[in-house]
Amino acid sequence: MTESKRPPSDFPDIFSRGEKGAAMADAATLPAMRARRGGASRFFAALWRGAVGPIVVVCAAIVALWYLGAVLMNADLQRSAFENAGRKSWTTAELVAGTLSQERPKLPAPHQVAQELWKTVVDTPATSKRSLVYHGGVTLSATLLGFLFGAGLGVGLAVLIVHVKSLERSLMPWIISSQTIPIIALAPMIVIILNQLDITGIVPKAAIAAYLSFFPVTVGMVKGLRSPDPLQLDLMRTYSASQAQTFWSLRLPACVPFLFASLRVGVAAALVGTVVAELTQSADGGFGARLLAGSYYGQTIQIWAAIFAAAACACALIAAVALADRIVARRMGYAR
Amino acid sequence: MNSAMATDRVEAARQAPATTPPVIAARDLSLTYEATDGPVQALSGIDLDIQRGEFVSLIGPSGCGKTTLLRVIADLETASAGSITVNGVSPQEARLNRSYGYVFQAPALYPWRSIAGNVGLPLEIMGYPKAERRERVEKNLALVNLTGFERKFPWQLSGGMQQRASIARALSFDPDLLLMDEPFGALDEIVRDKLNEQLLRLWDLTRKTVVFVTHSIPEAVFLSTRIVVMSPRPGRIHETIPCDFPRDRTLDIRETPEFLEIANRVRHGLREGHSYE
């Protein structure tokens, strides 16, 4: 009845939310096939509109691609496994099922990683060296210590750079070049040098975490400490405020939003630094040690589980910084 | 009563030079700064005396150096030639003595401080004890009709209210001299009229000396006891026009012939001083 009015588009609802009722009526009167297509399109359109919808769609797409990749990447291995077992022929279904349940796949399937995560996080006691909670604790303690060092160093350098003009030109090139060296090359050196000085355990790892995390804090803080506009600075001058008073009453509060933005980057960098350090200093455990052990023995599932656990930890750290940011912003009247 | 007050003022003005030295005394003041395309003469040969209790407006087109002159008085810029004293000492000493309050074009409130915190900022810097700080903040917020907004943050206030808070901040440590750089330039006509009236009340009440930069003729005529007309390239004083309406004038005087006459003199002065070469 309304065929002429409605173009045979698959996603009318994105553009015409008001016509939902009309679309329903269409679905009832049109032939079954068209009704199903209309239903599917409406389903996807509704998904895309909601707050959760787009997230679900993107996640589903990633998982689907991942499964496809797992099948394609593991197929060769599976065929030789079948051949080695003396089988001459197999169905596609058998091949696909095989690729998704290998013990050491090139690319483990999402459910295998999920199972491994469940096993090592929930089923294993946290005190066991096979528990990812145990390794997470090792990594997180070094990360947090390193982040504290790094943030403190970053803030200190920024304060110096802002207040002593000659330091900007003499320090900044070193600060920047320190970040151009691949950390994977530098980390073993730092560990060896510190071990020579009888500094072992958590400190060398924290030092590497600090090495990566101070940089964004310095850059952000320098920018933040310089963010007061000339008017705000002139105001302090009309009160004959000292440099220290200007710092505490103006520069420092003005740089707080910048500080939290750089702390978010810094905390994630600290975790990366710790994991890299753990590749060198793997005896203590940690996510890096898990990655290393996994790659020694071809335990790809274990590697992917460690990667996901590390990513989850980084997300949690960033969320904690964001929470602190919101609390401080509210207290300082920045939150609207 | 009005005329009595007017005579009062004229009396005061006549006596002032004899008894007290001028608050601001500039002699042959010049300021040249280096721009990328050569030196720019921002101020040239400025001679100006401002007596205690006066309300002096500096008016002129943009680029005539009126803000620069105010900033030299405040020791935010340094003159390159000539002499200037503020309260009988150099601008730098006057600034270190905290002898003036400065109101900028923008309110320049610190966004992370409440209104009370902003008004109390100079008091904190100057080391007033806490109880006195609270008292002064309360008093000065009442003076600008902002009682009840102590705990609000600047963004929660309108532009006019923010500028009033910034005036309360400049008054909080009770300086004798108030330097105001186009404080109402960004506000609409209606708010501006209202604030002009409030500022005049404040001036009458506190007996402070005010130097006021503006480019609005009616504002200058309504507020001032003296209008200094400036002209650009190089920035210099073109003419000084006395403007002695009673201290408790209201906005109504803007329709009187005397008001219009002075406004016309200012307009002529501005036109003469402004050459379009």
C-alpha cells in the first residue's frame, strides 16, 4: 500500500525515525522475505542508535574478524595435523572446528583466550605462580612505584624548566632524545647497570617505568604551568606577588587539567615500561615474564591472555586517574 | 543639595594642588617599543597631573596609547623617557606599596576559585589574617551587590556580575587609587549604564582617585571630573576637558544641554586628534 512512498532501502529508520509505525505496517503487509529484510535492517538501525549499540556492534565485528583470522591462519597447521594423523579427507566443518581448538595455534580463537583468562585469573589461587592475578600484582606494584617516580620527576623538571630560562634550552634536548631511544634496547642496560650497583628487585623495573612516564608529565606540566594568560599574570604583578606566590596561587592551579591529561598518558606508559623491564628481569614474574615464557614454549594462548590482562590493568589505571581528575575538577569548580 | 556638593567639589579641586601633591604626575613621558617593523612610539610627551579624589577618563581611538599610559602608571610597562610619579614615588615603588587596584578589560577571575576566593586573592597575597579577609570580602561583595554569590564559581555568573566581582577584588585591599582599563567594554549598553551608575556611587562613597580608560564618549562624560582626550600615532594628549557635574549625578543628566555640550567637545577633540593619513 505504501510501496511507492517507501523506497526499497535497507536502512530507512536511520533517517526517518518518525516513520517507525509506517514501517511496521509495511512489514505486516509485504511478502515474508521483504518483511524479514525490513526487520533485520530495523534491528541494525536500532543497534546503531543506542548508547550501547555501537559498542556492541564494533566488538562483534572485531570478534568476527578475529575468528575469521584464526580459521585462515591456523588452517595450514590443521591440515598437516590431519595428514599426520593419517586422514586423507575431512569436511570444512571439521577443519574449522580444528583450527579453533588447537593447543598452540598461530592465532588462538577468542574463546580460547577467554578460557585461559578464566582459568588463570579465577580458578588458580592468587598466590600461585600460574595465576595472572599474582603476575598482575608484580607488574602493578612496579608500575605504580615507577609512575610515582616518573610523575614526581616530570613535575620537578617542568617546574625547573618554567622558572629557569636557561634550563629549557639545556634540558629539553636531552629530555626529548631520551624518548627517541627504543626502550626495548635500553631496558636491559638499565637493569644491568642498576644490578651492578646492587639495586635489584622492584626498583630497576620501576626505573624503566619512570623513564617512560616522566616525559608526558614534563611536557604537559610545562604547557600547563605556562597556560595562565597575560592578564592573569599581570594581575599577580599588580599585587606585587612573589614568584612563589604566583606559582602556588596561579601557575599550579592553572596547570591541573594539563597535569591529569598527561598523567593518563604517563600511567599507561609506566605499565608498558614495566612489562618491557620484565622481559629482561623475568625471574620476578609479571606480565612481561608471562609473555616471555609463552614465547619460549610457543604458548600463544598464554601470551594473548597476558596481553589482555595487561591491557585491562592499563584501562583500570587510566580509569583511576580519570576518577581522581573528576574529583579534583569538581572541587576546583572546573566541572560544570 | 546638588549645587552644594558641586561647590564642595570645586572647592576641593581648587585647594587640592596647594595642600596635597598630585596622585599622579607625568612630565614629558614617552614610551617607544621595538616591533618587528621598527620602533613604535606608543606615548609621546605626556604631561598629566591627577589630583586626589578625581575621576579622570582617558579617551581616544584604539592605538592612542590610553591603555599603555594606564599600564605605565601601574608599572606593568616602563616609560622610555620623561618622568612619572605615583603617590610621589616611582610607579615601581607605588606598586610594591600596593597603592593601586587595577581592573582589566576582562574580569580575569581565576576559574578554580569561588567568587569569595577571587575577591580574597589579593588579601591572601598581601598576608591579611583570615578573619579580616573574610570581613573585607563580605564588605566589598556587598559594595558591588554580589552578596550571596560568595560560593559560586565565575562561570556561574553573568559577564556583568563577573566584572563587578573583579571590581570588588580591586577594592578589597582598599587602595586609594583605582586604575580601570575599559572595564565595561565587553558589556551591553543596559548593563553598562547600570554599572556606570554603581561605579559612580562607589567613587562617591569611597572618595578614591579613579583613572578610567574608555572609548565611549557618554561613559566618559557621565563618569568623569576630567576627560583626557588622546590621539594616536604617536599617542599623545590632545586636550583636557573639565567635566564638573555633581558627585551624585544620575543617568538623567545625559539629556541635559550641559552634558551634550561636553560630549560634543569631546567628540570634536577626538575628530581633530584623529588624522586619517
